[in-house]
Amino acid sequence: MITEIRKPSKGQLKTEVAEQIASFLQGIQFGSVEIIIHDSKVVQIERREKLRFDAK
């Protein structure tokens, strides 16, 4: 039996990237989200989150 491996369509990839960026943005209070692009394509997404504490 031959199993066919399919690459996701461009529309599926765009939706997946947009959903991942949205999930990174949810719940972050302090920090940043960096999107790395090569040849007009998103290749990496980084999330840096900072925790802040009151100095009372």
C-alpha cells in the first residue's frame, strides 16, 4: 500500500501561520513576538515573554 504525502496548500499554511501568531499574542502581557521572513515566507516565529513583579 502506498501512502501519499501531501504538502499543505498555500492557503492552509497562511491560515496556520496566522493562527500561530494569534496564539502567541494571546495571554502575553509584557514581551514581544518576532516574525522571521526569508524570500517572502515566514520561516520562524519567536515569543519572548517577561514576568514583572511589584517591588513593594
